[in-house]
Amino acid sequence: MPALEYHLKHIDKHSGARLGEIVTPHGTFPTPMFMPVGTQATVKTLAPEELKTMGAGVILANTYHLWLRPGEDIVEEAGGLHKFMNWDRGLLTDSGGFQVFSLAKNRDITEEGVTFRNHLNGAKMFLSPEKAIGIENALGPDIMMSLDECPPFFESYDYVKASVARTSRWAERGLKAHQHPDRQALFGIVQGAGFRDLRAQSAKDLVSLDFPGYSIGGLSVGESKQEMNHVLDFTVPMLPANKPRYLMGVGSPDALIDGVLRGIDMFDCVLPTRIARKGTVMTSYGRLVVKNAQYARDFTPLDDNCDCYTCRNYSRAYIRHLLKANESFGERLTSYHNVYFLLHLMKQVREAIAEDALNDFRQDFFARYGYFKPNAKNF
Amino acid sequence: MPALEYHLKHIDKHSGARLGEIVTPHGTFPTPMFMPVGTQATVKTLAPEELKTMGAGVILANTYHLWLRPGEDIVEEAGGLHKFMNWDRGLLTDSGGFQVFSLAKNRDITEEGVTFRNHLNGAKMFLSPEKAIGIENALGPDIMMSLDECPPFFESYDYVKASVARTSRWAERGLKAHQHPDRQALFGIVQGAGFRDLRAQSAKDLVSLDFPGYSIGGLSVGESKQEMNHVLDFTVPMLPANKPRYLMGVGSPDALIDGVLRGIDMFDCVLPTRIARKGTVMTSYGRLVVKNAQYARDFTPLDDNCDCYTCRNYSRAYIRHLLKANESFGERLTSYHNVYFLLHLMKQVREAIAEDALNDFRQDFFARYGYFKPNAKNF
């Protein structure tokens, strides 16, 4: 049995969005699915049991962070990441590439790999496609990513062209280095910034290597939502229909719905937990900054349409008090709500697809919620 | 029906320790009991449901902190502290006196009350016995404390004598100001530092006012364990046997056992949660600093004799990783363990009393655990 199976269940006849399921060695989860991010082997502030109660079937962890701390050897010695962090459902790791390009310093990219100084203690390190796969094999997630370069969206055509070609060669090297294709599914990552022909070249290169799934990288990195959707419009059809499609780093409610409409099955993002810790929550009426003074005497829940643990038991006034008083239970309550909000949203999206009604659902949702507008002060 | 009833169930025939129960408007809890501290209307990092799962029947909140933030008026408007913080069992507030003397600045004590500048924004404030009771009436806990002065243990006899007399007058004023004796039980606080005759005077004054329960204050403030036990040896017998006795601010395992042996029914302390957040846990073998490097590859639980959520699911290596990586879930896991440890210890103590075996239990416990030695680096 392969490490991963994708079963297509239904295609919304009006929108084209697809309903499916992904079978992993640690259980099956329905798609489209949002995957909460547990960067350092924990989804910040939340317990595994809470994530399960919310319906999370798969979560993410970060290869770069765990490589640096505690070290993949310790995680392997613990019996793998699932056991280390007490998570028995689906688990996915990125390749570490994105963090090397966003967090590390003094980067030097060659054909062989990337030399850099890490963000924790400045030590010089080297990451190659083989090394990334070696770390991911040691960590032992169900789904792992090839090492890619994620160039800025507005990088030059020539740079992105060379980068895409190298990312394809790195993907092939990673595939060869992979030790456990029987129990860990390795995905290729389609890059190419906003260039249609480069996205096509990237997709063609990777599809020829026959990965069990494909990620779309290099989006949600500063371009507009319109530009992102435009790239998805032409990139998704380049990917095989019988494999899962994962849009990396996207987690605002509007972008999730628009991604699903374009055929995406999986999403991940730190957005829900990151903004939660700063006091911003997602509600069915849009973004709400519960830390604001106007909620000091507001004894209603964060969202009166929400039935999560936080909304069933706590008021805006109490949560605001906890956040103002630097009590971590406040961050826990907002994080719980935001992660639940996205998991619940995706459940509603799946139900809408099953009824060929995602277009209507989108229209209703956007009428209430609008586009997610980040508030610089709260990030 | 009075706001509080104490039922004496059994006295250990060898040690004299007592088993009982306290009935409050929010349920009955067995004694001796340790009360976790939720200073700012939350027991740091823990959810109410978790505290209930551990067997907590009563928790503390701090009048001074809630007066300052969010303000007792907001808590009252929320429907009281129970509702505000989602806690439906026993709830106790201190009077704010201890915090005024330990946290606030520019204190000026007169017969009328205390003027001070608060520790949050330096604003000038005034706390009197009537004001403290007014705040506690607004917060609405089941058990509340009289405003007292807590002088340093090694203060002069003359100072402590005058202070004790004033604390007695303040207790009487508080009793008169109390608006809800039907649903909130007000305790008097016995002071007197290490002076036997002043403790006796304090106890006599307060007992004549017939409070539904008595606290012993002014201990665990720098004196040795031996000195504390000595004070308890002569102070507890000065208190009526048909009322609960609460030793304030004491929470190390050895001090709990030694307090119970001297007839104490209730204890509270921030110790378990405070040291937990710094990476120190209590185990059946003594104190363990899980943050230390020696536990990086230790895949055993914090305490292999413990069956708490943390010990059933997580290793020392994982918890150390979380703490080193500044992940609040690490603080949550150590806090859970430490609070459970004390609640479970008190359960064992109650079982030992029921079997007239607390002396034996103490001997076994101390043989493994010894005295709790704080580590300055980890506080």
C-alpha cells in the first residue's frame, strides 16, 4: 500500500470544487481541509485532544525549526514526531526551505543546496535536498515536502526561471534520497511566481516525477488576493486530478474558499493562531479585535454563531481581560476559537460542495465577512 | 442556611490531623484541601475543566488584582466572578491586603486604611476594611477574607502588637460592612508573627467576632519551616474546632503535610504554577528541574508514579523542548502536573487520616521527597 491515497468523492457541478479524502498511515481526513500549524511540535497554546475535538485530521510541523531545536535525532529517538508530540492523526512537515529563505541570514544558494546562518544562534548550516529529506525521514510525518526555493513574487523572470529549474532538480534528488516511500508521502512543490509558463514548466517537471501529491508554493507572499487567485486559475489545471493539491501558507477565510473553488484540497497557515495571540479573532461577521476597549463590558461570546468551547463558555469581556493581563489562557481561548473557525468553515465548505452549492455558500459568506483585511497593529 | 458549613468527619487518632468537608453555595469539598490560585481570574495556563478533572473543589482569586483590572464593577456586571471565569465550584478571594503590602508602592497605613500607589500604573489608591469587603461583595466568591496587615515575620514586638490590634479592629469593621453573609462566608485572619501572646490576642479578638472560618496569615514570608510549624503548634489550638482553619500562602508538599498534622484544613499558594512556568516540577522523588540539559533525551514522564494528563502523555524531553522553545503548552503541561501533584497529595493525605495513618504517610513521603528546597534560579 502506498503511503497516501487520494479518493475523489464529488465535484460541485456549478463551481467545480472537489470533495475527497486522503488516507494516511495515521487515519483518513476529508478534503478540502485546513491544517493547523504546529511549528515547534505544538500548535501554539493548544493540546492535541483539543485539536481532535475540533475535527483536525492533519496538522503541520516545521522541519527547519525541529532540525534546529530539539534536533531531529532526539525526535527520532523519541519514536518519531507523532509519539514525541502525542499526535496520532495525520502529520505533515514542510521542507524547511521557506524558513531558510524567510528567517535565516547570510544565505548562499548553489546547485548543491543552501548555506546560511540560523536565526537562533547564528551558527552556519547547510541544507540540501538530501539533507531535508533525511530530516523529514527522521521526524517521520505522513506527508513531507521536497526542498524548494521560494523566490519573491515580484522577482525577475530570468531569476524565477533558473530557480524553478533548480527546484525541479532538487525535487528529483529528494525523491531519490527518500528512505520511506512506503509510509511517508513526498510532495513536489510547484513554483514559478506569477509567470504562467514557468508554473507550467514547474508542474510538468514535477508531474513527470509522479509525486503522490503536489503543493503550490510561492503564494501569499505579498501579492494581492486577485493575483493569487489568478495564479491558481491557471496552475491547478496543470496538476493531475487523481492527486491531492496543497496550497501552502494560505489561511484567511476568504482565500480558503477561493482556493477550494479553484480545486485546492489542503491549506495551512499560522494566521489563525498568530492573530489570536495578538487579540484578533475571525467571526462570521468578519475580523474582531477583542483586545479593543469597546469590548471591556461586552458579555457576549466572540461570535454568537459559533459553538466552539470558547464561545460556549466565555465572554469578550473576560477574554479581553485575560489578554490585557498577559494571561496565556486568553491566547489559548482565542487560538481555540480561530482554529475551530477555520476547521468549521471547511466543514461547511465540504457540505456545500456535496450539495453543489459552494457558489451560493461563497456569496453568503462574503456578504457577511468580506475579504480578510489584516490589521498591521495586530500582527 | 449560613454561607458555609464545616463538618468534621474524623480525627486521626495518632497524629490529631482532621478530615472534614466544607459546604459552600457552589458545592462541597473535602478537607484538608489545597486551593490552586487564579490571581487574575484564571489559574495560569489551565482551564476550569482541567482543574475539575484534577479534583479541585475550590480555587482562589485575588481581590487587589481584580480591583485594578478589569475592575470589580465589570466582574459584577458579568454576573459575578464564577460566571465571569466559568467556574462553578468553590471560590475564595483574599482581601487584597497582602498584595498592597507586597506589590504596591508608597504605602501609608492609618487607622482608616491604606493609601498606596498601585503596581500597574502608579495611580494613588485607598483600601479600607469596608472597601475590601465592598469589592469582595461585588466579586461574589463563596469565601472572602477580612482586610489585614501582614507585617514581616521579624518585625518588632511593639509594631506587631499595634498591627494585630488594628487588624482586629479592621476585621470588626469588615464584618459590619459585609452585605451578603447569607451567601458569602467572611473569614478573619489571625496575625501576630512569631509572638505567642500576640497570636493568642489576635485569635481571641477574632473568635469573639464569631467568623465562620479563620485564616492564619503572616507565615511563609521568610521564616524557616521550623519556625512556621512552631507558630502553628501554638496558634491552631487557639481556634475553634467547629470552624475551618486556613493557612494562607503555603504550598510546598512538606509544609502541607506538616500543616495538616497541626490541624489545618485549607491551603493556597502560587508555588506549583509559578515554579512550573520556570521549568521546575514536584515529583514523588522531590524537585526536578525539567528544563535542565540532562533531560534532553529523557523519554520518561515527569514522575513515573504520577497518572496525571501530562505524565500519561508526554516525556521530559518533549516538555523540556517546549520550555526551551518558549511554547506556552510546555508551561501548561508543567502547571497541570504540579497542581495535580498537590491535589493528589492532599487526597492521599485525606485517605491516610481516614486510616489513622498520617504519621506513617508523612514518614514515607519525607523519606522519598525530603523538604522542598526552592532553587533561586528557578523562581
